[in-house]
Amino acid sequence: MAIIDEKGVHRRLKIMLGSETLADDYIRRYGYTIHIAKVNGLKFAQEYREQIRRGPVVPVEAPANDFSDPIFEIQVKCPACYMTQIPYWDQKARSLASFLDKFQMPSYKPMGTFRAVDYNLIAVTICPQCLFASPDKKDFICRDPARNNEIPPRLHQGDLAQILAAADNRTSIMEESGVDVTTDNLFARERTPKAAILAYQLAIERARIESTRNVTFSLFKMGGYSHKQALIARTYKLEETPYLEAALECYKQSFERSNAPGLQYEGNTLYQIIALNLRLGREADAGTFLAVLEKTKAEATSPDTNFTRWYNSTRELWSDRDSDDLWAS
């Protein structure tokens, strides 16, 4: 069974509850296992007591079921610390249409009678106990309803042991981020853009550990996560350049280390490197990698359709590099 560092758990509870006194109270009541419902209950009780002191409480009627909500929730288990009942939010079928920008990053528009939700803000699921984070359900332990058994995660136990051991480092990142876990709703559906960027940073830290163990696609994923941070920053008028820089560095490392093997992924990675260099005003660097792409195509005995698609998209991007509206959404 996984062992959680008690000091690390206390630090996380202090951040989530906003008070060392409440963190101590939680541990006295429930021990060193974090249950998000119990955290919220303790926090609500404290807020209720404070409101009583301030004046009369006006009851609020619970809203009816929102059938226009394009999101549904399932419960998953953390593969690192085995915490259960972690909410994972997914899209209902045919509820949100995705539109890709020049970086192939999706934005979402509602379909039919569904209401608008920016799925990018809630795509990353975070374990509140050890801060394991991923936007991919396959990285968690899920339940197979047909067979009534657990579906194991795809990560190796050695990777998960190291990820769990680095939980305190992820706590430090959360503390230094400037995100208020409560008001920015890090663990809730109403996640703010700042909290969403932190959620992807926690996913990056998980993938970084995988990259030290040479896990395939780990660097490629880190590039994608950084790219999502840039998209969120751009959408909500925050500074995106640091995230574009980070994405570029990850994609370059992924290409150099063949972290995303296969011709189609080489084409995808080179496209991202060239697009990012152009976006950052480094046309000469983009041209260097365009030559690498041309060489890769020339040396391929039989380029598959996916590589050809990335090649054609890159050539089109290069041809339009001087267009004023190249990066318009």
C-alpha cells in the first residue's frame, strides 16, 4: 500500500483549507488520508460559522438538473497513492465541437441545446492527496462497469513510485503558483484560468518524472501540456510567451531523443517546432527545421498519410508565414 508523507499531507491540507488550524482539525478527525468531500465539508462548516457571526443566513434553493450541461463526471482512483472517488470530467457525445488553431490546439463550441463550457479549463484531473495529475483517463485506475473490475493504469509501477515520492515537490509548485486553491477552484468544476494553468503544470511535473525514466511520449506530452497552458493564457488575456518557449523546448528534446517514435509523430513534432519558432519570431530557426522535415520526407521509403498531412500543413504554414492574420483564432 502506498505511504503518504504526513508533513506533505499537512501542507496540502493547509493550502486547501486556507488555515493551519483547520488542517490540524481535519487530521484529528480523519487522519492523513485526504477526502475531497470531507475537506469541502469542513471548509463549508467554517464558512457557515463565520456567516452566522456576521448576520442571518439566507437559504439558497438548489438548482434543478442542468440537462444542457455538456460535461459528465465519473470517479477514478489515483494510481500513485490509491485515493478513490476523484472526479474526472468528460464530454458528453456530440455536445461540444472542437476547432483547431494553427498549433492544432482545440477550442470548444457548444452543439445543439448544450451550453458553452471551456473544456480546456477542466481537462486535467488532479488527485488532491498526492497531486498526481493527467488529462488522460487511461493514466488513472478506472472501473469497468461491464465486468465490475478495475482497469489498471498504463503507467509502470516504477514510474508511479517515483511520481508518488515527488508529491512534496508538487505541493511546493502549488504553493509558489499564486493560485488560491479555494477561490480558484483547483479541484472543482469552476476552475479559473490560473488554476487550469497550474493543473497542466502538475501534469508536466508528472510527465517530467516519466521522461527521466525514458518513458515513450513523455517529452511529447510535456510539449502538448505547455501548449495547452499557452492556449489558456492566450484565451484569457494572460502572458503566453513563457509557455510557448517551454513547449518549443520540450518538442525539440522529444525530436532529438526520438521520444515520439514513428514517422507520423516525427512529422507532428517538426510541425510544432516550426510553428512555434515562427510564432516566436525565429524564422531562421524555423527554416532550419523545415530543411530537416524535407530531408525526413526524402529519406522515407513510404511516407504514410499522417506524415504527408503534417508535411503539407507545414509547407502551407511556411508559405503563409508573412500573413498578418496567420495566428488569428
